[in-house]
Amino acid sequence: QVQLAESGGGLVEPGGSLSLSCAASGSIFSSPVMGWYRQAPGKERELVVIISSGGSINYADSVKGRFTIRRDNAKNTVYLQMNSLRPEDTAVYYCHLHLPMYGKTYWGQGTQVTVSS
């Protein structure tokens, strides 16, 4: 089993910044893909960004140039720096971990990000 511990999030004004982190622990026997998804009220969960163990990154177009993901493989932790936040970034952000070798996916409990004046 894999556990994902998220931290960060909160309330920020438009144009502000927030950071999130997600630490994975447990039975991680292969090189996981990690990242973040988000779900706004009334909408489906969508990709924000994912990063492979080798450092390949895929950002959603809506966050390119504003969000930056960083990964510490030794700690199985990913960090998301979110700058120039917009009201439409408001959502619950979920940490995501995928083990390609086993075809398994795990989710964090979610953390609220609210962008409002």
C-alpha cells in the first residue's frame, strides 16, 4: 500500500502564490509517476501536472508558465509552486502517484486552493 501526505494550499488573492507538497510512503517498488490533479465544484477532475522519475514533465496548458513542479526522488516527494494564481485555479488539488510496472494509481486526500479577493 502507498500513502500520500499532502500539505499546503489555502486562500490567496488573485496574482498571489501558493505551494503544495506531497510525500509518498509505503510500498513503492518501482519508479512512480507523480503529480497533481484538481477538481473544481461541478467539474471533472483534471490534470494539472505530472512528472516521471526521470524528470519528464507534462503541464496542463492552463498552468504552463505559472506553475512549477519539482521532485525529490530520494524522498518520493513532489513540490508544486503556483504563481500568478487566478480565480479559475480554485479547486481541490489531489496528489497523484502511478506505478506503471504494477498498473496501480493512488490519490491523496486533497487540499483546497482558493483564489479570491
